[in-house]
Amino acid sequence: MEPSANPTSSGPENEWPTLLCDNSRSGGQGAVSVPRPTRVRWQIRMGKSIRSAPVLRNGILYVTSLGGNLHAIDVKRGRQIWQFRAADQIHSTPSLYGNNVLFGCDAGKVYSVDGNSGKLLWETIAADEVWSSPVVHGGAVYFGSADGNIYAVHADGGKPRWVRELGGRIYSTPFVAEQQIYVGCGDGKIYSLESSTGKILWGTETGNGIDSSPAVIENTVVVGSEDFFVYALDTNSGKIRWKYETGLGISSSPALAGDIAVIGSKNGSLYALSISSGELRWKAQAGDVITSSPVISGGVVCIQSGETQAFDLASGRLIWEARLGGAVQAVPVLTKDVIYLAGNDGEVYALE
């Protein structure tokens, strides 16, 4: 099975096929210039630590927190307009389906909430925590759980379509192509499943668990493993095309642009690799530990690893950095004029 061409910019309104929407991890914002921020426009405290990435649509920033709430923030005023209470802590990054906001929680529930009102539309449940970000393709929502299963439910109503058990806990967010799903697993394998049935098409072993969320471009899957390596695999067979060793384990998810894959390692380095050959294009020190994913926009790579940094995509040269009061490890939301950040201490910032 040959997957269709996969998005490198924001896709159709009702498609959200991977973590933060697309290969560049843009969160649906598409490619924008990334100016150096000079001041804080506003700052708001959510009360509990934030371990997921915010997403933005129609002037509302959606943020989940370990306090168990989905927060909706009016970005013009920097004010919360509503919050939705989940059954437990939330590590899951929200995703969008039309006007609906989808996310999982540690109680195993996955919710669909109206983005304007915060009203619950539907919920479904797994047997263990859901840190994976729900993804949407072809009218279905896919997500993984620590119970070792991948779930597919109907995007309208949340009714089950199928469940497939894999070999370990799943914290990786799937990438859903036209006919195949790609996902990392705690058993150290990257799997491909048939999207319509959940049938396992192939599973390729790495040397340790995989929390990194894969990105797919043309016929190549790129993903990191806790065995210190970045892998590129053939989408149809799962054959390893190349692997590149970093300094420590990898839970960061790759961002892709053209022939370049950028990914962070727990040794604090950011790596830019050729997707076609695995050759190192550049390496940059971006902190002590990197667990968040980079986002690529307008020829710039942004990463949060205690502070926010911007690197030139072609050379790896540091362009600017922004230091805030609290540590940040989520993925920033980049817009034309403002950068939105969520901190480990529960603070949300708008920088301009």
C-alpha cells in the first residue's frame, strides 16, 4: 500500500493526521515568518503544570493542564473564556476537528468538546491513560493508550470502529495516511496498521521503547527511539533505510521540511538530518535536555527546551532566544505577529 502525499502545511479543515497537524508540527498555522520577540503581550496562569502543546484556531488558544482542565483563552485579551473539566490529569496535546477540540486524559477518556462553548460533544474510553494526541483522518479519530491498544472511533459521535492490541504501552501519536497508520510503541517497535481495519501490516524493531511520534513524507517514516537512534523506514515494508545515533534517548518528535528532518535528543542537542540519506546537515546545542518537538516555519526551526530558541533551518545558526521566568518544554504556536508559549509552571505567554 502506498500512502498518499502527506501534508507539509495545514491540511483540510477536518483532517488532523498527526501530532500538531502536519509534518512541520505547525499546529495548523501553516508557514509564517518567525520574528524575534521583544516583549510579553500578556501572561496568564492556568494554576497547574502544562505538559502538552497548545493549539490555536479562530482567535482561541486551547491549552490542557495537569490540573485536568482544557482551557480556552481569548488571545486578543489574554483572558480565559471557558474551561472544561476532565476526569484526570491531561498530558495529551489537543487536536482539532472542524470546530471540535479533541484530547485524552490519564483516566483513559478521550473527549470531543465544542471549541466555542466548551460543551461536551462525546467521550470514549480506553483501559488506561491516553497521552497520545488524537488524530483525525477520513472521518475517524485514532489514538493510542498505555493499555497497549490503538483505537479508531467515529469522529462524529465517538462510536468505536476497531481496536488493535500492540506489544507495549503507547505514548506516541500516530501518523495516519490514506490507507496506513504509523505509530511507535513501548515494545520498541514502529508499527504500520491498515487504517480501515487495524490489521498489523508490519512491525520493525528498534533497541528500546518509542515515545516519539513519527512523521511521514512520500515513502519514508522518520521517528526517534529511546535507543538513542533516529530511524528512517520504508512506508510499505518497514525496512530500515538508515539510522543515526544521537547522544541520548529520544522522546522528541521529528519535524520535516523538504529533505530535512529536525529532532531533539535528551543530550540537549538538536539534529538536522537528510531524509534521503541520513547525513547530518547540522547539530546545535539547544539546552540540557530536549523532550519537546521542534516546529519549522519560514526557514526557521523553533524549539522549547527550558527557553525558546530559533535556528536557521539551512545552517543551524542561532537566530534568537527568549528566556522566561519558568521552564518551557512544549511546542510553541507560531503566528505572523505573536508566539504563544506554555510553561511547565502553568503559565501561558504571548510574545511579540
